[in-house]
Amino acid sequence: MAVEIIMPKLGVDMQEGEIIEWKKQEGDTVNEGDILLEINSDKTNMEIEAEDAGVLLKILRHEGDLVPVTEVIGYIGAEGETIASSEKATEIPAPHSADAAPTVAPKEAVERPAVEVPATAAPQGDDAHVRATPAARKAAREMGLSLGQVPGSGPKGRVHLGDVENFKNAQPKASPLARKMAADAGIDLASVKGSGFRGKVMKEDILALTEAAKPAQAPAAKSAVAEKPKADLPEGVEIIKMSAMRKAISKGMTNSYLTAPSFTLNYDIDMTEMMALRKKLIDPIMEKTGLKVSFTDLIGMAVVKTLMKPEHRYMNASLINDAQEIELHKFVNIGIAVGLDDGLIVPVVHNADKMTLAEFVVASKDVIKKTQAGKLKAAEMSGSTFSITNLGMFGTKTFNPIINQPNSAILGVGATIPTPTVVDGEIVARPIMAMCLTIDHRIVDGMNGAKFMVDLKNLMENPFGLLI
């Protein structure tokens, strides 16, 4: 029996995803774990893997389509298997379609073996009067084309499959709904600037044109307001839409800031010994992993070791059930904030407490690289128990990082600056790094946060403990 492919829900707040590209096409063999398609969620592009093996029987939603989560977008099944009309009925007509009507599967479709719906079944509208082969009708229906638009090459202008395919290839990229809406409104798609992926024309583009062409319907008393130009802005001002990633960041940070009563502890860390250790580790780690150990790697391992102490278990915790219970974690999943040109993503190194330093270097570099390339999987950006954000490379001395919910704390890393320091009664220049710990006061009190920072400071200033 065919298995549904659905638009996955990759986060609590995700409501829809945009299909960027299908990596497999109808008829292709699919193995479990193969990459089926690439989608854009609230924050990043993600590759979706096949959960079953078989043949990609049907693609219901295409590149550029915005699809609500959990909606069926395709089917995988056995070679030669057909999709029953009851299964095809799960394809939800896009909103705003003038003649989209709910499709109800007949009762017999459930009780009898699946039978493919004939391509010639029930042509509707103007297409019913167009001479066309069954294959041409089926192709036009799947492509969202009106047969009345397609020049036929057969006797008496009969439309063949090749005519439909040639017409489709000659047309600008457009979603099936946008193509139908354009045909109904008499709009030439070639004249429409698409707002979808790679310039694909979407229903919103057609709606904008049709709305602009409508005569003003506002009452006379409001005509002055209705006729006022939309963009009445001062010179040098531009209004742009907030991206999906920016919206997700805005919502998450606002929720964290307004929900968690937080406070920040600031500490100075003498990096003399840590810098010396890193210098000694660069070559061995490079030889073993092919990667260069960074200060973020060393700080991450120091945080992991400190969090694993029983007395600091609340630093590695989350509030659950409407903040009525505390979830304590006996493992550490470290989130590492990665800044992108258009936003911020926090990929996660899972089970960091089980890793050696070399393993942590490999794992952290892997998720950071995937983040920068937009190739993170859903599991690689969820499940953190503690987060780190580093602005030191930009010269930032101190800052108040906002907690990455549902974590109970986040560690901010500032710049390392040569600073006059008293050592054994003498003033010497030492490399001092600022660390800023923001804590959710609902879970952790100031004294316990300070104890955590004291232990972390001691480990970083005596870093050979990282190797034990």
C-alpha cells in the first residue's frame, strides 16, 4: 500500500514549509534514508529523508509551493502500484481557487482494491469541449493547465500529450493554481514577475494583478483614503517584508525575554593557560581530525564538564508543563549560536558529555558547516539543554545574551583583551576574556549560578582538566 509523504513539522511554531526542490522525481526508485526533497522551514533549508523504500509514485505539491505542516505532498509505494482515488483526495486544493471543490472519495474506494482514476474522467469547465487525448487531459490536469490554451497538432486541432508538454515547457515557471488563475483572468504569465523560488509565479502574484485591475469599490466618503498612494514614504526610506527566519527569531526572543525573569552574571577569565593548551593541541587534533581546534571548542568542553557535576544539574534543565515541573537532563546537548547574514540559528551537538575533545571538534564543526550551508536536519537544531553564543571575534567585551528557550541558561563569550593584572604582587598584562551567564531565575538562583561560574572559571584557568 502506498505510503504518504507529508510536510514535516520541524518545530513547535512551524505552521508551513516551502518546497524548494524535489531531489527525486515520479518513477524514481527510493531507498530508506534517501534525500527526497529540500524544504524551507521557519529558519533554514532542510533536506527531508525517505522513511520508506519503494518508488516515488506521485508528487502532489511542487517547487515554490507553501504547504501547511502534516499535509500530504506525495506517495511512495511498490513499482507499478497505482494511487486510489481516496488517496488522491488527500490533496487539498489551494485556497482562493474559484472552482476548487472538496473531493470526496467514494465508499467503494475503501472497500475495493485501489483502481487508478481514468484520465478521461469528468472533464470540467471549458476543457470539456476541447478535443484532446486522454493522456493530454491527464497531463493538463496535473500541470494545472487549461486545455483551451494549448494549440493542438492533431486532426481538427485535437490536443495530444506532446502538445501539452511543449506548451508547459514554453511557459514561465508557475504554481498550478497561479497558472489556472492567470488563464481565467486572461493574464499572460510571461508578463508576471514571480515572487516564488527562482522567480516562480505564485497565486499571490496573480491576485495582486487582478486586484490592481479592479475599479475602486470604496464609498465616496472614503475615496480619498482609498486613492492615497500606498508607498508615501520620505526620501531614503524603504519598507521590506520580514523574512520567515527573522519572524521566527523575533517570536522566540520576545517570548524568552517576556517569559523568563532573567539576570546576567559577568566574570573575567584569565586565558593564559587555555591559550597555551590550545597551542599544544592544534597539531595533534589536526593530525587526528583534519580540523583546527578553536577556543569555542575548548570552552564548549569546559561547559560540558562543569554541567555534568551533580551540584549544577539545574543549569542543565528545562521548565515543562506550563512551568510547573523541572526536567533535569543527565546528558548535555550543547547549542552553539551561529550568525548568518539574514539571521541566527542554534545548531546542537548532541550527547557532548560522551565525547572526547577531538570528537567534539568534529561534531561542532560539522553542525556549524551545515548551518552555514543551509543543510541542517531537524534533529540537529533541536533538543539543546544549554547554549553558548560567542561575540568575542567582533571585539565585544560584555553583553546580556537572551536565553534560548527552553534552556535554563546561556553563556555569552566576549573578547579576549590584554589587561593589566596583579600576579604575585606585580602588575603584568594578561589575556582576559569576559564571560556572561544569563540565567532563568525561575529555575536557578543567583548563588547557584555564581557557583557554576566559579567552577567553570577554575577549569578554564586550569584547562588540563579537560584532558582527564
